[in-house]
Amino acid sequence: MTGSELALLGLLAEGPRHAYELERVIEQRQMRAWTEIAFSSIYAALRRLEQRRLVHSTREASPRGPARRIYRLAPAGRTALCRAVEEALALPSSPPPPIL
């Protein structure tokens, strides 16, 4: 699982979101400082996650325009997220250099 996919699963574990909302949260939390997730890659990563049945989506009406695709974490996605987090925490890593 890529860092981008893991980040998206983590955000969707907090609750359902559409892609622009995911982008907004990524910006607000300055997640690009530690993960390689560009706005243009959010949709591709969500499609991959949906194909693997880790997330599912539905179209919901939007008061400001066309319907939006809302993504939700699937049970298999929660399991995959937990495993990926456990694996990441089990691997020792050195802290980033102070200059960063």
C-alpha cells in the first residue's frame, strides 16, 4: 500500500468525504510535508482503493452543483488500514534531520 493510499484510508476512517474535502483536509493538516499525495493523484488513489474494495462510493446531491461522489471506508479497508499502521509502527525508523 502506498503512502497516499494509507493517508486516504486514514482520513476516510474519520468519516465519509468527497475528493475536494479530502484535498482540503490534506492542505489544512499540511500532510504533504510527510506524504507524497498530490491533488491530481487523489482521484487515481481512490479508484484503486475502490477497485480493491477497501472503500466504496455513492453519488450524493450537492446544493452547489452536480452530484458528488462520497467515499466511505469499507470493512476490508478498516482491516487493511489497521494492518498497515501496525506494520509501519513495527518498523524502526530514524527521525528526519532537524534541517527538515
